[in-house]
Amino acid sequence: MEFVISEATRSELPDVFKLVKALADYENAPEAVTSTILMYQAAFDAKQIFIDVAKIDNKIIGFALYYLTFSTWKGKMMYLEDFFVEKEFRGNGIGSSLFDRFILKSKSLDCVLTKWQVLDWNKTAIDFYEARNARIQKEWWNCLIDL
């Protein structure tokens, strides 16, 4: 299967946003998406987020969205907020290519750490990350306050 990985353009944000909603459906949380395309455009324009897309025949079928942050214990790090490939295209190296690009971008910006979350029931994703020598931390709990 022939695919292309590239940086997203502003005009591709609506397609990325559709995939974000597909990811929420996959995670059984469609109602959790309360962000808007305007929020994505503002963050993209302000260079607060990086987005890489995977395309087949110019159709976006996967993406990785990440951003720079800072660990008080480790230093500069990159956070992978979302990473998704449409179901029918999985198993063809697309996810690996998106993830590898995320790691390379992190290294190119002198990050010392990358971080992300994975749902405890998503065995396929956990296996994917562990195959890449990721450490899955189970002792830390997420804390959130909706504003």
C-alpha cells in the first residue's frame, strides 16, 4: 500500500478534525469532543501544535498531533496528544511511519523525552508502543479540571 506522510496544511485541518471524531468513536467517547475547528485553526496558526498526516491518493487516512512542553524533572519534551489511522488502513506501516516521524521531530527539537497516554484496554496500541521500547507507567493517574 502506497502512502505519503507529510506536515498538515491549514486547509487539511477539517479532515484531521474528522479523524479526531473517528478516534473518539473508536474510544467509545464521541461526546467527549467539545473542541472546534476554529480552535484547531487558532492553535495551528499560533504554531502551538504540530500535525503530521498520512495520505493515500491525497485522502487523509491518519494523523499524529503533538506539541512541545516541559518536564520539571527531565527538561524539554514532546507530548503526543492524538495518533490515529483509519481501521481499514492499519497494519500497513502507516502508524509506524507517523510515530517514527513524531520521534524524529522530537529529537530534531532537542527534546529529551516524549510522552503520551494509552487506554488500558487498548492492547493493540500497548503492544505497538512496547515494541518500540516505550515504558508504560501505571502508577500515575490523570487529573483533569474542565474550565
